[in-house]
Amino acid sequence: MSRLLETVEKLKQTGTIGLEDFRNLKMKELEVLTEEIKEWCLYGNGKPKNWARNIKSIKA
């Protein structure tokens, strides 16, 4: 779970994540992350400052 939170925090701060970040996540964490990214791109226009959710509310 901490890997997911670290990845989300990196995405929130920089707006990007690398393939290595994806590789380090478990399958369930990847599913949660991709759903979060979809919502973020749809409702937040992909801007890091518009990340709507608190990172700690993500459950994997």
C-alpha cells in the first residue's frame, strides 16, 4: 500500500510517473491507480493541483 501512496504522491507533485513506478506496484494497486488516473484526467484536466482526493483515502 505504501508503494501506491508514494506513486500517487509523485504523480500529484510532478504530474508524471515512470514505467518503473508501475512495475513496482501489485496488480490490485495498479487497478486502483489507473482508476484514480482516469478520474483525475476526466475531472481534473490532468493537472497535478486538481487531484481531487486525499491520498490517504485510496484503498487497495
